[in-house]
Amino acid sequence: METGWLAGRKGHKIMTTPTLQETTKVWAKIGLLSFGGPAGQIALMHRELVEERNWLTEQQFLNALNFCMLLPGPEAMQLATYAGWKTHGEKGGLIAGLLFVIPGAIVVLALSALYAVFGKVPLVEALFLGIKAAVLAIVLEALLKVSKRAAKTKNFIPIAIAAFIALFFFDVPFPLVIVGAAVIGMIQNNKTSPQAVDTILNITPAQTIFSIVKWLVIWLAPLAALAIFAGSDNFLLAIALFFSKLAVVTFGGAYAVLAYMAQQAVETFGWLTAAEMVDGLGLAETTPGPLILVTEFVGFKAGFNHAGFSGALAASLVVLWVTFAPCFLWIFAGAPYIEKLGTMPRISAALGAITAAVVGVIANLSVWFALHVLFARLDTQNIGPAKFILPDWTSINLIAMSIAILAGLLLIKLHWGLFKTLALCGVLGIAASQLL
């Protein structure tokens, strides 16, 4: 398995791979600071892995991001897993993927427990308001940089704008946007794309099949054990099966499946109320880790209502397992082929068009995130097939806006570190809540 960057490509210098200890420290840092949903997390990884450490080249990062956008599940966590695999194989991928998820999962578990007992916790909300405001600056910085580098793609601007409009105004299913971009890229490929270069593929079909079978067993064996030893009508098995189904249909990340999950969890299963579902989404949006961790909150509430804290803890662990175990399957099976695919002319053209569409995707998430951070009330109006999200300007949060502007100055102009910036903004959020 190749672990050096650009390994096997003629004419390129093979970069030195960082040690496993170095990567572990960085992934722990990223896991703790990965606020802001997929837009913020992708921005953070780009800053840490491409700009500051050169662990991935720009093209490797974009190729991997394009690939992860095609997969079900949280694309940012899968991108982290790929980056870890790229430097240290499966062990590195496991470390990166787990450290990306575990800090947020612990925070969501703790806050879910507090919520179950006390309801909303104002001090925690104030802390995360400041952090969310800072994430706006991180996302904007990354959007500008990714846009600049993706601009080399043919018809970049029209594809990016079309992707944004399709997602933001027309709720076009995410997979259709990505597939549509890929088709456009392949059609407009006029054989001027780079011809295939000598990229060594150090993996056999048998090894790929073994990897798929191994991770299928890891994913599904606990479910089989639940069915055998606890019975087919067991509460935990019902949770495991429901969230396993979500794990394989969540193309486009958590946003694409939230409505379905909320409807099933609230109306069909009665695991929690609609108001609690909204609170859970807000909690997941303001904590580190993938937004899909909202499933952990849902599992916790379902388990708590069914069997108290012991049931809540068991349900949370089951949900985490069936949500993230499939992600390792997708990445470890597909990772060895990502760079090879990027050297094939038609595939390269398709990936380039997807890169342009990804800019529109990130812009869509960024605007959505900004509206929900800066305004307390939003109104949705439909004009024909188009949907418009209109902010109530009287509900603008001037504290959040001020903190976001400050974070932008600190990060972009003064080049502060992420941890120091997020910590300061969190403290400012708490201070503002106490003074006003």
C-alpha cells in the first residue's frame, strides 16, 4: 500500500510521511476543534493538512473530497479517515476517523444527559454561540481558498453556481447534483485532460474483497448478536436496524436525511417530541464532530425514555456503532483507487466538475449555517418550485455577528491559531450572555 504522497508518479518528489505520533496529535486537535458542520470541518482539515503541514497536496485533498461526496454518511469524517489512511494505512485511517468522532460523541453524550435531566443549559448555549460565530470566519476563508484552486476546472463558475442554486433554492437531492456535475464533466471532456500517468496500484482485487468482507463483519456482527441473544423484538435491535438503514441512505450528509429521521423518530417510533428533536439538532450543530451525531442524541433520548440512563447509554453506543462503522468500510475499500481514478482522463474530468459542484455545496452549507447563527427567526417562502429562506432582520444577533467579524480579523489578518481563536470567541459568548 502506498503511503507517501504522490508515490509512484514520475517526476514528482516523494514527500516524507509524518510519524504516527505526529498524526495522532493533529487528529486529536482536529477532533476537538471540528465545529461548524461539514463546511467548517472541511475548512479546518484543509487548513491543517494542506496549508500548514503539506500532508496532502491540494489535488489529493480535492480528489478525496470528491470521492467522499459520492458516499453515504458524513463526508468530513470519511475525508479524515482517508487522510489518515494516506499517511499510515488502515491503522492511520482508524486513528483519524475515531479521533474525528470520539470528542464530539463524548460532548453530545454529556450534553444529552444534562438535557434529559435539566432541559436546556443556557451557559453551554452561550459558549457554543461564540464558537459557532468564529466558525463562520473559518468557513468563509476555506470557501475562498477552495474556490480559487478549483477555478482551473472547465466551466467552474457555471457549475458551482448551478449546484448552489439547485441545493439552496430548489432542494434538489444532493446525489443528483453530484451525479449531474460528473456527467457534465465527462461530456465536456475533449481529450485535453491529462493522460493517465504511472500511478502504482499496490492492491489486488482479492485484497479489496477481503477488506469489504472484514468490515461488513465488523459492522454487522454486533447486530446479529443482538438479534440472537436479545430477541428480534428487542428495543436496541430496533434502534440498530433503523440507524443502520440511515447510514446507507444518507447521501449528502446529515442535512439530506434529517427530515426523514425526525419524522420517523417523532411520529412513527415516538422516541422523542418534535421540540426535543429541534433541540437535538441545535446541540449537534454547536458541538465538535459530524452533524450526524444528532443521531446519538436521538438514540440517547429513546433509550432514556425506555430504560433510564442504562438504556440511554446502551442506545447511544449502538447508534454510534451502526452510524460510523460503515464509513470505514467505504473508505478502506475505495481509498487505494482514488488517485488512480484521478489520472484517468474521463474520470479526471468528472472529478473536476464535481470539485466545482463541491464549491457550490460548501457555499450552500455556509449560507445555511450563517443564517441560523446570525438570525433567531427565519421565514421560508415558496414561489413556484423555488424556496426562499428570508431572515427576520429584527432578530439579527449582533453579538454573533461581532464575534464572527472579530474571528475573521484574528484568523485572516493576524493569523491567530484556531484553538486560541475558538477559545476566545467561546469566552466572549459566555461573557456577552452574562452582561446583556
